[in-house]
Amino acid sequence: MKHSFRAALFALALVACAWLPGTASAQGVLMGSADLDGDSIAEQVYNNGSYITVKNTSGSSYNYQVSTGSWALLYGNFSSVANLDGQAGAEISINRGNSLLVINHHSRSTYSYPMSGSWAASPGGITDLDGIAGAEIAIVAADALRIVHHSSRSTNSMPMSGTYAIAVYGIKDLDGQPGAEIPIANGSALRIYNDRTRSMRSTPVSSGSWAICNDPGIPNCVSNMNASAGAELVLILPNYISVYSYVTGSMNNYIVNTQYAILSDGVRDFDGIAGNDIAVARSDGNINIIRPQTGSVQLINGSSTFGTWWTLLNYANLDGVAGDEIRVRNNANNRIYRVYPRSGTVSAE
């Protein structure tokens, strides 16, 4: 009897440790947590090798077979988990090499989108592109820009030729209509993809070097600059800056200097008039303020005030009048100066 009792305990232990479809022990590497079923309570998500385990706060868990080969979350981290179908709860998106797998925990289901060749989700490209509830996924492939619409379980593809690059931080509402547009640098042309209308617009820029300003240190490079609906794009070119409006199709050029740099976080309201302005540091030490809403360029001469060798400190509104001032330090004498772009004056603190 004693031996039989021990054998029975051993058999029960084996059953308890066995993996069964639809259940899990929640062992593995914790990847993150998010509300996946729409109950406003976050579930924990574990990497268990060939499958993913989702564990509820109640202790129950569920397994999703992913792949016996290599796989990774889009972007390689949990930031890609987002609401893709407009239904309550976020979805988990996985790169399996030859396919994109989406896990819908609220319906306990998965859906696979075939992919070919090398591909990757564009950073910033998991967002609402068509104005319909649920985010789309912008996929960059060698020969095409692909958009995954998980709400309709469909994809659409726009052929691309040559080298192209999506403005990582530039996927924003450019036309004032629901859904964001995708700015693309493609050789000598700026291309804008509008997923709501399934259209691509191409505008010549330059056969030389140029770039869409999408530096994370300049967060408003794609923002409203003319007080009209939709954001404008700042383009960086030798000797000048261009501001492109998708609404009007216009490309306005502003000559600054042979060498220049937009100030860190320098696209903002400097004059209290609707629409952001652009502050530019020139190689000669002076500052230009570009005002796209009026089409003007202001020169602030620093040679007799804050000098030609200076450091940006911060922006502040210390005079109580709409529009930020620029605070700089003269590196030669360490004095701090305040630049008032609205009036073009400079004062020492």
C-alpha cells in the first residue's frame, strides 16, 4: 500500500507539471504587461520559447503557439503591443521571419500575415493611419511599403523603388483629416503616403543631399507651423531649410547660411502668433528665426551681445507676453543673455 501511494503521488506530480493546450505554468521570461482582454486589468506576458503565455491576475493563464524557429516582438520589445482592431484590449505582434503573427487574447485567437524577403515594422509606424478604430502597422520592405490592417485582416502594398526611408518621428496628421500620413525620403523626392485615401504623393526636392528633420531632440519638426489644419514638415538642405505643407502642396524655402543647425527643441512658438517657428543657429554665431506662417526670416545678430561662441541654455517665457524667449550663455565671459525673437532684442541677465 505504501509503495502504491507513493507511485500515485508521483503520477499526480507528472500530470501537474505537464503542459496542456490552453493552460500554462507561467514559467519563462516576463516580457511585459498590458490589458489584452479589455477588462482594464493588465495581463502578464511571458516568453516560453516556442510559445507565449498570457497570465491573468486571477492566476489563470493561456498559451499561444508562436514558432519553433526564431521570432521576436516587433521593435524587439513590448512597446509594439497596441490596440490593432478597435476592440477592447491590445494585441501582440510578432515577427516570425516569413510572417507577421498577431495574438488577439480577448478572442483567444491568432492571425498570420505572410511576409517575404527582409522586412521590419517602421518605428512610430504602429498608429492609426486610416481614421478607423485600431492602429495599423507600417511595414518597411525592400521593394514596398506595406500596411497591415488587422481590423479588417488585410494588407495593402505600395511599390517603392530605390533607397527610401520613413521619417521615424514624422508619421503624423498632415492633412487635418482622421488618420496619420507617412512621410518618406525617396531619392530626390519627398513622398507622402495617405492610407485613408490609399494614395501616394510625390514632390521633387533635390538631387543632392537632403533629409526630413525627424531628430528626437527636435520634437516639433513635424508640427503645425502655418495655423492651418494639419502639420508641416521641415526639410534640411545645404544653405536653406524647406517647409512643406501637404494640405497646399507648397514647398517654401528659407535661406539661412552655408552651415547651420536647428536649435535643440527649437521648433516652437516664439512670437505668440499661431503656428510654430524655427530657431536656427548659424555658423557665424547669429540666429535666424523662420516664421512659416508669414514666410519671413528674422536675423538676430549676436556679435555685439551674446557673442559668436555661445551655448543654448533653455527657453522661457519670463516677460508675460506670448512667445518664448531663448536663453544663451556667452562662452567667452560666461554671461547669460536673453533673446526676444518677437522684437529681435537681446538683454543680459
